[in-house]
Amino acid sequence: MRIFQRERRSLFGEILDWMLTPLLLLWPISLALTWLVAQNIAGKPFDRALEYNVQALAKLVVVKDKQVQFNLTGPAREILRADDTDLVYYQVIGLRGEILSGENDLPKPLDDDKPFDGEVRLREDMIHGEDVRVAYTWLKVDLPGAPHVLVQVAETLEKRKTLATEIVKGTMVPQFVTLPLAVLLVWLALVRGIKPLAQLEKRIRARKPDDMSPLDDAAVPEEVAPLVSSINDLLSRLKVSLTTQKRFLADAAHQLKTPLAGLRMQADLAQRETDADELKKSLKHIGRASIRATHTVNQLLAMARAETTGRALAKQPVDMVQIASEVMADSVPRALEKQIDLGYDGPEPGKPASQLDGNPTLLKELVRNLIDNAINYTPEKGQVTLRILTDRFSGVLVLLVEDSGPGIPAAERTLVFEPFYRALGTNVDGSGLGLAIVQEIANQHDATITIEDANLHGHAHDPVALHSEHSEHSEHSPHPSHPNHAPGTRITVRFTGIARTANEAPPV
């Protein structure tokens, strides 16, 4: 049963329904119970009067000449029946069942109601089609072997009903007054109770579109605090998302402004150029500028994709060796342009120990940026090596990229992971996003990154205390010592949680 029907669910209406519906359903039950209790209360004084009358009549039963006699005078009979509201009946039955006095048609007690001596009992019965209340008693007379004498007094129920009705009226009339008052008080209490929700709604509506500060939960009820906490969590995530979006737009505008301006300038020069050789040079500059702009756009998109995907990262078993092989194959043309010795040292694809739980697209982006960064900063005829080391016992996979480039000073090794940071004096084109992308993807996979000198021209040492599946791959090949060469760079990415297949037994 719904008292307040609404097309849209209302918290106010729901609470009001659940409070008032039981109240209104219990009210008629209360009426019925009150009527029953009132009848019981109203009947008690009249029952006592009936018992008194039966006892008084019983005293008039005497034994004379071995005969049971009942002597009730006319005036006494009139007094017994003197009632303006109810009809009073009496009956006295002798030893042989004969009617000594009173009405002949007053019903007798049930057959299973055994005679008793002197106790007055009460029962409900009917006479002349009317309900009556009967008080009766069995008398033992002073005659040897004589049965009991029955004395009964019956009375209709009009006075009882009248008194019960008055009791019910006296009880229910105040309820008719208090029930609407209770409904009003419940209504006012609910209005007061949900007032903090209305205030919270006003505070939210009054906010500016760009206001992502958390809501103050000090002024809200305890029951609403979890909702406010969830809203604050949503605002926090929206703030991060909007900040990321704004930063991406600002970074894109900043990074694309220079190459696009250069492209426009080179295009203007090419349009005014009449010499064929100079025109070729301008077109070559335009091509290089477009490549740099394309690379910057790709890096910006990769950074945005890494930041966005991280909030809902879908992981699956990924073969890191297979990913490394694909990236190395894609990087061969660039390495050949600079005559760089591009090498791989690690297990073969398909080995269980090289399986990681991660996002394949992001992990491939991580490896690609590490290799691209190493090739960019390694001079011609240099060396770039990708190593993969695994330890199935500890569940660790380590990815190392080493190059023979100029190295990164210790003071700058934390700065290079900041977006758009580029070391001075390198004379290398780039967006400064490569290692920032690597850091973001590594964080999303709970991996750690360290940077140190590679020293590829000396006897390199393995910085991690584990071995690859093939021990011969975990040792670096010795090179002649060249103390005048640059130290090079080794970037180490350490992953934990090597993926296991369902039928793979744990290592022994």
C-alpha cells in the first residue's frame, strides 16, 4: 500500500510512506483490541452483580420435610428484575429436575459441566434469541444421596455494550485528535531531517563549472557522509582527468607551435625560391620539420594514452620478449642510418618466465620509447643493447637498455622523467616526452626505474642480482677499455609478478 504515489521516487515520500502506512494500518487493529479490552473491563462489575444475585437466591433454597423449597417473595422478585436496560432471568431446578421457580426456557449448563458445590460460574448463552450472560451454582442439600440443586441468573448484555462503547469512545476520541497531530509532527520532522540534503543540493548547484574542490562533509548527517565522500572521490578523479586534459592541450599547443611555425616559414621560403638546389634544400627542411612535428604529436598522444589508460588498466599475460623483438625489428632502419650496433640479449620468445601481467599496447610503447631514446642520444657507430633478465623464483623480470651515448649526469637523472625536460648540450632533436611516458607506464605496472652509467666500453657488470634463463645471455661480453669514451647510459626497469599459466607448476 502506497499513500503517496509519485512517478519519480522521492526520499521524502519513501520515508513518509514507511512511517505513516504502518501507523494507519495499526490504527484499526488498535480499535479492535480496544473494543475487546473494553468489553472485558465493562463486564466485570456486572459479572460481580450476577454472582451476588446467584448467591442471594441460593440462600433462599431450604429443605423442609425432606423436600427442597425455594421461597422468593413477590417484592423480592420485582427487585431482582428491576432493570431499565437489560432483562433479568432466573431459574431454580430441584432434585428431580423440576423447575422450583423462574423461567422454564433458560438453558441449562452443558452436560459435561459436572456439578460442584457452592462455586459460582459464568457462561455465555442465548434466550429468546438474545445473548445473555449467565451466572450459576450447584447446591448440595442436606439429604442423604440427594443430587444438587441448580440456581441460575441470566442478564442481557445491553449495559455491558453501552459501557464498552463509552470506554472505546473515551479512548479513541483522543486518538482521532492525536493521529493527525502525529502525522503533522512526522511531516515536520522529515522536512527538518532532509534539510541538510536540500542545503547540500544548493551548495552543489551554486558551484562554478570548474570548481572541483571537495565538498565539506562536516555539516551533513552521518548517513549522508558516505555519499559526500563518493562525490568527493568523483570530483577528485574528474579534477585529475581535467588537469590531464588541460595539460595535454597546453603541451600540444606549446610543442607544436615551433615546428608548425618552422614548417610555415620553410614553405614560404620554398614558394619564393627560384634556384632548384635551394628549393630542394627547403623541401628537405620541410620534410625534417614535418617528421619532428609528427614525432611530437605521436609522443603527445602516447603520453595522453598512457595517462588515460592507467585509470582503467586492462591487464593480460604479455610476452615481453616478443614485444622486445617487434620493437627491435622496427628500430633496425633507424639504427642502420647511424651505423649503430643494435643488439638483444635475453631469452627466446614464448618462454613462460618472460610473461608479464600488463597492457600489451602500453608495454610496447615503453620499450619503443626506451630504444628510440637510446638511438637518438647514441652517436654514430655507437652501441645500443636491450637485455631481458628473468627470475621465476622471485617473479621478477628486468628490462635493461644500455647505450654508448653521452650519459646522464647524476644530478639530472630524476629530472629526465619530467615531461618536456631535455638535457642541455646534446644537440639532439626531441620532444622531451620519451622517458616521461616510460615513467608513467612503469608506474601503472608497479615497476621501478633506475638510471646509471652503462660503461659499455669497459667490463660491464650486471646491476641486478638475478640471471636470465640462459646463463650465457646474462653475462656481458667484454670490450677493450677506452677511458676517453663517454660513460653511456643504462636504464633498468624492474617488473614484479611474472604471469603463470594455469597448468604451470611452481618452480622447485
